[in-house]
Amino acid sequence: MIKPRRRWLALPAALVLALPVTACGSGGDEAPAANAPAPTGAPSTEAAAPADTGLYFYPPVEGATLEYTLGGVVSGTTSVTVDSVVQGAEGRTVTVTEKGTGGAAEREFVTRSDGGLTVDIGAFGAAAAGFEVRGSGDDVAVPPVADLEAGTKGTGRTAVEVRGPGLDGRSQQVRYTVTGVGTESVTTPAGTAEAYAISLDLDLGQGIAGVTEASGKFWLKPGFGLVKQEVTISGLTLTTELAKSSVPL
């Protein structure tokens, strides 16, 4: 399993689900793989994401900039800059820096050669005030669209490490299930796009900060990345929507 570089993150004070888009603002079968190398150099408002069917979390365009608005239990904005795009034997690795009012975080997302996506489980860890969550197990594997459409689910076990009052060094096992929802038209402040929706269900076992399960829905435009997401935990919902992008939808 691909193991991206990991980093401890400071998480929001409100009880939320930590997301690949950092909520730190206050307020199977082969699918076509990307063949063309990612552009390099300074970003351009005319730059476009590769026209492929692979699932990305952020556009595989070096220098691309994006802004997301947060709503629900957390409000604010998060900006994302694509630092590098590297094509390797395992797939295409997109490294980004996410910035909110609470600080910055570096993340890596890998779009595999089959068109599926791997995400650090630490990005989906339940958190509360004074806690930090870090992925310590395998990554969450999202099947390619063709497999999701055929009914394949991404399932597995992984683990997170939790630091906080009385919990330093604790490792929590997590079970996850990724299911394809289908293609949906999504309208955000950045525009309207046809995106593929996936649902993510997390079983946190004995629980973290009193939370034993969580769920989310993510709209990913193939070849581009995240358009919108909604995450629910303990009856609270956090939404994230694309507001601006230097890479056209």
C-alpha cells in the first residue's frame, strides 16, 4: 500500500471530522490512466487538468491554486496550492499545501495507475479540542470509477494515532467503506460541474473523543478533483465547496 508522507496537524476546536481540506478556518479493473506529464512552471488561468477518468483530490497541475468555503459547524475559507505533480510507477502523486487561518498543512494524494485514489486515513480522523490525529495505518483506497459503477466497494482496516489529554500514543483501529453513488451535477460558487460522488463510512471502533462512527459524501470531478464535500459526525455537518480555481472546471 502506498504510504504518503505524513505530518501532525492541529485540528479545529469544534467537534468535526478532519478533512483533506483542512477545517482550520475560523469563522480492481483498469481505468484509463493519465498519459501526459503534468505541466510545470508558473500557474496560468488557462491551465486545464488532464482530460482523463482518474479520480484526483486536487487538480494534477503544478502551481494551480484553489479556494474552498467551509460551512455548517465550521465557517471560513481554505486555500490550496499544488506544489508538485510526480508521475511514477505507482501512479501520479499530487503534493499540496493547504492554508487556513489556523495554519498550513502539506498533504500528498496518489491517483493510482488504475485510476483509483489513495488518501491518508489521518485526513478522516475524528477530533475535538486539544486532540491531534495522525494516520498510522494503510491509506484508504478508493476504487476507480469503472469499478465503483460495477458495484465494487473499497473496504479495509487501518489505524490512526491520537494525541491529547490522557491519550498520548494511543492507536485506534478504523474500518472504512467507500461506495460509489454515481455521477451528479453539482453547483458551487466556482460553477457547475458533472462530478462522481462517493460515500465514505468510518467505524472508529471504541471511538475517539466519544465518537464511534462518521460518514461523508465527496463529489470528485474525474481528471480535476474535489468540487464539494459534506461530512457528518455526531449529528453535526461540515460542508466544503469550491469557490475559486485557476484550473477551469
